[in-house]
Amino acid sequence: MFRSLRGTRLAVGLASALLLFGAAACGSDSGTTGSASGQPSDSTPQTGAFPVTIQHKFGSTTIPAEPQRIVTVGLTDQDSVLALGKVPVGTTEWIGGYKGAIGPWAADKLGSSAVPAVLKDTGTGPQIEKIAALRPDLILALYSGLTKDQYELLSKIAPVVAQPAQFADYGIPWQQQTQTIGTALGKQAEANKLVSDVEARFSAAHQEHPDFAKATAVMATPYEGIFVYGSQDGRSRVLTSLGFTLPAGLDAVVGDEFGANISKERTDLLDTGAIVWIVSDPTKDAATLHADKLYGDLNVVKQGREVYIQETGDYGNAISFVSVLSLPYTLDRLVPQLAAAVDGDPATPVEQAAS
């Protein structure tokens, strides 16, 4: 349910992957560019942008020239690439159901380019051989749980920008993700503008709803009991960027991970000014949760401060994606729900947002 993909990569045949890469590299380049066809001039990197060196969890990576064939191993990295005027030749599927692993909030950025090849990661790591066959000149793994062994294998194929060291795996903030990819593509100024524009959306919502700053909030999902998202998870950062405060003690329970299951004794963490539930079925899951007296008797339930989001719809997918392109889509739907939840009137319904 919470789409973690945190397993480690099993041993792979590196020799066969590299042979595949070498053979593919000798083939024709016709029709394989990673840039959108007829892309406007803003796809051109800044003068003097390359070579560029980027620090990450496993050291540093130097990108010698403008990348043309980008593969995204990070599960949401494709959105920043698309927003910056490039189309990856390969993406890694996380949510499923979208051609090229490109959500509806980003689909218009594809233009007339070919849909990216979609790679799978079932918990054992990146598909090394298939990545090699795509002949990338840059591999992005920022929103990922890449291991050192996986990084070293991928680095035999092309420069790899892995997740940053200062955050938990899958914990890079969307701002840093966008800006780092902007650096990798030689488009730092454009990336900064994209970040500023989305941050302005958060600021406007914050100012329009000052009650957000007076309330605590948490995101959760009924996965193997109750699973809560900690402060290093992008979903929680959406709440704090809107002005909410996370419940005291949340990170003590979550630890260094992006989230964790809580015991029944810690349902106090859920008694917040607003709680956002990511669920399979809003009606059925609400009834199940309310039937548990430890949760059902909390004020957050009695006072109607719950928000339910169906995880399988476009909206549910967007709220977990947390990218520079998905966030405006999310805010258009989430902000009215949160406003209804914290307005102080238990009779105010929190409407289900359309996907």
C-alpha cells in the first residue's frame, strides 16, 4: 500500500550488462534522443554549465557534458526532468497505470517525444541490463533507496546522481530534487524558478488559511495496522509547508525512516487538528477505523477533522508523488479539504475531491 520499494538488489550479471551496453552503444542513434522533438530554446543549458560535479550519498559524480539520454531510477525524478524541458528515455515505475510512468499532472510535458521505456523495481533494485540497453549518458536516482553496490553497478554504465546523504532514503525534499536535477541538466536558474513558483502556491494557501498555522496535522495509512509518515517524508512536508505542525513525538516513533507503524498505545499521535488518511476505499476504511474505539473516540474523529483520499485515483497518486509538477495538482484538491477540516465546525463536511 505505501509503495516503499526498499528491498536490496540481488547479485546481478555485471559482465552481461556491460556487454549489452557496449553492443547497444555501437548501434544507430536515430530517433533516440531524450529531448522533446521541437523543444523550445529554453531546453538549452546555461553557458559554462558543464562539466559539473554533484555530491551525494556515495561520494560525487561528474557530468562532463549536457545529457541527452537520461534514465530515472528515482521514482519521481522524471517530473523534474520533464519540467526542465527534457524527456527521459527510461523511467522507473512506482505507482503503475501511466504510460511511461508519467502522471496526468506531467503528461503535457511529453510533447511529441516518444513515451519513455518503463523499468520495474520489485524491491530487488534497478534492472541493470535493461538500463544498459537504453544507452544512458545520465542516470538519476535522487528519490530512491539505491545501495552502494547498486550505485557502483550503475556507474559502470553512465554517471549516476544518487540520493543525498543528509536525508533518509526516499527523503529528498522536492525542492532539492528539482534543483539538483537542474544542476545535472545545466539549468540551475530554470530549476530555481520552478521551485519558487510552486513555493508561491504554498505561501498563498498559507496566507489564505491562517488557521493552518494554529493546528497540528499528520498523514497516515491503514497499512498493517496504522502507518504514519514522519517529517522526512514528502507527504508530511506538504502539511508543514502549508503551516501545520507535526505532532510532538512523531519522529521519535518513526526514527530515521520515512514512516513507521505505530502501536495502539500511540494512537495519541493521531489526535491532531487534522489527519489525512490515504486509503483504498474512503467509506469502508473510515468505518473500519471508527470501529476501533482507541481511534474512534479521539476528538479528531468526533469533531470531523479527518480527510480521506483514495490512494488509487490520480489525486491519491499525486499526493504520494510530491514533485514539482504534481504539487499544484495536489494543492488544488487538498487545501479545500484541510480548510473544511480545521474550520472549527464539526458539521462542515470534508468533501471527497475529484481525481
